[in-house]
Amino acid sequence: MATIGIPNLPTELEVALSAGMAEVEDLLRSHIEGNYPLVIETSRHLVTAGGKRLRPLLTLITSHFGDPHKRGILEAAVVCELTHLATLYHDDVMDEAPLRRGVESANNRWGNTIAILTGDYLFAKASDLLADLGPEAVRLQSRTFERLVIGQIMETQGPQKGEDPLAHYLQVVADKTGSLIATSARFGAMTSGASAEVVETVTKFGEKIGVAFQLADDVIDITSNSKESGKTPGTDLLEGVPTLVTLNVMKSTDKADRDLQKLLSKPIADKKVVNQVLKELRNHKALDQSRLQLMQIARDARAALGPLPANDATGALFSLCDAVVDRSA
């Protein structure tokens, strides 16, 4: 796999993307500088912890459907990553998560209030960059932010009476994760001057691959340990938050699953019970079922690429689909 996380890239494109990601990293780190030492420390916390940087990478890839050297592409890429980082600070407060990206979460280290305000600070820094990209970019970001918030509210509220829990969850994932990844892809094409058809195509692709990315995380959170995932396995079980795997268990009509379904129907306060449930889930047919569903959504993402021209950037997006599925293998 290439150093930027996508296999089988042509050398010229890989070199260009690697150089672009280095510039993204520099701008990301310099842009959060300020006059308040604590704010600098807290906002640097997750930036320096690393991460996959999928969103800015996608922005850079799709910029190759136009002129990848145009002004504003790097700024748009950093806007997407800053927005993502800000949501992580807020998510960890809501989930009471102790670990993020392999380091202590901000809320665990500084408390909920500081973590929330740090997320707000990063949103402000994203808006500062965004202001120079024009009204269309501002409108795109505001509509994306609306979906992020609605997705979080829908997750908190849960499915309504008569609503299919799995369909509800997939819509939550589309809003909470897919929307920003779709916007990341759209920003690259839009800012580089790509055609309207390309802009719409990569946007549709971005949402589908974003959903696949989250579903891969659902599988990884069950199968991996904290060193591999950077998060504490079973956090969703502790909080009673549904994921693809647990929803598939809940849909089972097998009598042998009734005890497990009872445990999964509410938050599991006892960490020993969480560990036992994780063991059961790792050997449950729902895990393989979830992998198949993930693969189908990744295939849908590949199919969405059909209208794009045959070039290295399109090939990179196809390879990204493979990389997302391989993460959960």
C-alpha cells in the first residue's frame, strides 16, 4: 500500500498527492496557531495524533479532474479536515470516550467544557479559511454542517416507531460521515474547475464511500484492539450506540441470540460484560453479514464512478474503494 494509504497508484500521481498532503499538514498545523497557549495545546492534541486524513486526500485526488494547482484547493482540503477534527472533539464528549487516535481524548484530559470549546475553535478556524473561497464554498460548508448536526440529532433520538432501525442507522451514517466526505470530494473538483458532471459524480461517490468507510469502522471496532484502531473497543456497547454489527444481531430471529439481543438492547455498564459480548460478536454470523453489506456499498461507490473519464485520478478512486474494504478484512 502506498504511503498515503491507497494501493497501486501511478508514481507521478502518488508523488503529487504526497507533496500535496505535506502542504495540507503544514497549513493545518500553522492555521491553528493563536495567542492562547491552552487553546493551542488542546487544538493541537488531535492534529498531532495523526489520523488517516481521508478527507483532504480525497480533495486533492478530485482536484486532478481540473487544474490541481489552482488557488484554494489546499485551503478547501484543510477546511474539511478541521471540520472533521472539530466533530471528533464534540463526539468524544457525547460518547464519554477515553481514547481517540491512540491517545487520551481531550475530554478525558481537560474536561468536557474545554473539549467542546476546542471543537468550536476549530470550526471558527475552518470558517476563517472558508471565507476566502467564496459564497458557493461557504454555502456548501453550511449545508454540510447542517447534515452533520441533523445526523447527530437523529442518532441521539433513535429510530421512530415503525421505522427500520438499520435504515435509520444508514441515514445517520450518511449524514454524520458521508456528507463531509462527499463535500471533500466536491471541493476538490469544484475548486479545480472540473466540469459540472464531474463535480456531481464525485460528490455521489464521496457519500457512498463515506458510508462504506464508517461501516468498515463498525467492523474494525469489534474485531480490533485499541492499538490497531486508536479507540477503545466496545465503546459503543458501553454507550448503547447501535452499529451495523449489533443491528444485524438485533434483526436475528434465532432463539440462540435472545440473550445477546437483551444485552445489546441497552448500554452495558460492566466492562467485563462488554468484553464477553465482544468475544461473542467476533464469532457471530452478523459480523460476516456486516462485511458483505460493506462490500455491497463499496461496489455501489465503484459503480458511481462510471461517468468519470479514464485517467489516474479515477483509478485512484477505484483503488480507494479497495482500500476501504481491505481495512475490515
